[in-house]
Amino acid sequence: MSTIFGPVYSRRFGVSLGIDLSPSTKQCNFDCLYCELAPAPAMEHQHTIIPVETILTDLKEVLSKHPSIDVITITANGEPTMYPHLNELIEEIDILKGSIQTLILTNSACLSEPNVFNTLLKLDQVKLSLDAATAETFKKIDRPAEGIEIEDIIESIFQFSHTFEGKLFVEILFVKGVNDSPSEIEALNRTLMRMECDRIDIGTIDRPPAYAVQGLSFEELYTLSQLFDPALPIHIVSRTHANATPNRYTDAEILTTLDKRPLSIDDIKALFDFDSIQRFQNLLKKEKIVQIERSNVIFFTPVENINRKRSK
């Protein structure tokens, strides 16, 4: 079984070629409620280990066929930082990748290990998951292996965010009735305000989950986004835009909405009815609204918002 998949196009990361460090079986230190893989007990170490040479051979072959790649994404059927040869693999990829960026998608659980922390510093982009900021909710949603504590994860993310020189993303996946309470959002907000990152992606379940849990609607995600501090670079990641119910917004309401939370064009099409979209486009032409870019994603915000930030 090849360890390489793709290329696939991601609006957040561009054209991506994936490396699966556990292609044949789930190996993870979490057993998340929302996982798209079948339930499996959380484990502390990988038991099935793919040789670095095998991965590099697969990667070279696929890169020769698909040279126009934006990013090589390291992931796994489980947690990629559990792979014991990760440092060697990343160093070898750096030799052959040229201008291609390297990215890892990790649940953050191993970040407190110095070898993992230092290895991830060698990447161009890192996406860290943080589904909860309280111990009770963390254990309920992520179901970690014994000995993994949310306090250690949060401290490690904090330290990493102030050390890493590449692009850092934090992702929160919300499950209805589990980590979407106002108190949990408040705890997440306090935690995220201490960190430095390029973008915070909030999303929900969009594939059949391992357990009998439900995701949130786009409207519910949008409402949650309003509970976070406006200074945080929140991005709503949702495949449920099509199910949203558009509403009517006046010019003033459009500007107020975008001032509280910059929105992507997908968000705007989901939230605004036809006439409101026309008003949005007119405000854009009049330069009352401007575009801002946050690591491959375009957002819209009032020009007054930009001016205030420049004056600080």
C-alpha cells in the first residue's frame, strides 16, 4: 500500500500531496468521538512502522508525476507525531522538496516531548488541534491515551507558538453538546489569546463519525465564532454552507457584521441573501470593505477596521 495520496486541492493549503505514516491501520493516542475512522483504543506508540526509505521512494515517484505541488502534508490514519522516525523523514524531505512547503496535521498530544517539539520546528507549516481547554471536556471529546493531559498540551502549544518561525494554524472541531458550551468557548478563548498563530480554523463533523455524535450547522458555527475575541484570526471551516439560511442585511449591518468577524466569500454567500450580496458588492466597489489574506484564505473586513489596527 502506497504511503502517498493525492494530489488534492485545499482552499486552506493549496495543492497538497499527502504522506500517510500509518496507511494500513489506525494508530493514534486519541480515540476522538468525531473521528472518521472506526473506533479503536488510544495507544501510546505505533506498532506498525513504515521504513523511511519506503516513504521516500513512494514520494519521489509521485513527485515525478506531479511536480506542481504547493505543499507536502504529513498525516496518518491516526497521529503522525507518533511515528518514531519523523525527524529523519522531515530532514530527507527537505533535501528533495525544493520550493514545496512542508505541513503536518497533528493532534498536539506529543508536542510536550522535546524531540517532537524540535522536529516540528523544521517544518514550513504546522496545524495543531485543540478541541477543548478544560480537562473534563478534553477527555470526553478526544478520549486520550492514559497520561495525556490537556494542561501539558496547552502549555506546549503556547511555547511552540512563540518559537516556531513558520505558519502556524490551530484547529478546533466542535461536536454538538460536547465542547460548544459558552463556558468551554470562554476557556478556549482565554487559551488562544495567549498564543501566536496565523489562523484559527473552527469546524464541525462533516463525515460519518466513529461514535453517535452530531455536528453543528453553519449558523451555529457562526454564532460560536462571535463568542471569541475579535482579535483572534477565526476562520469558519464548514462543508455545510449549502444548508445555511441566508438573511437580509442592510449596509450598516454588513459593515457591523464584518467588523466583528471578517468573513470569507463562502461565509458571505451562506449568510447573506441575494439583495444583501448586492449591497456587499457595492460596498466593496466603494472601498468601504477591503480584502485581507490569512495564509491562503481571503477575508473581507471594513476599511475602518484596518485603519483602527494600523493606528494602534
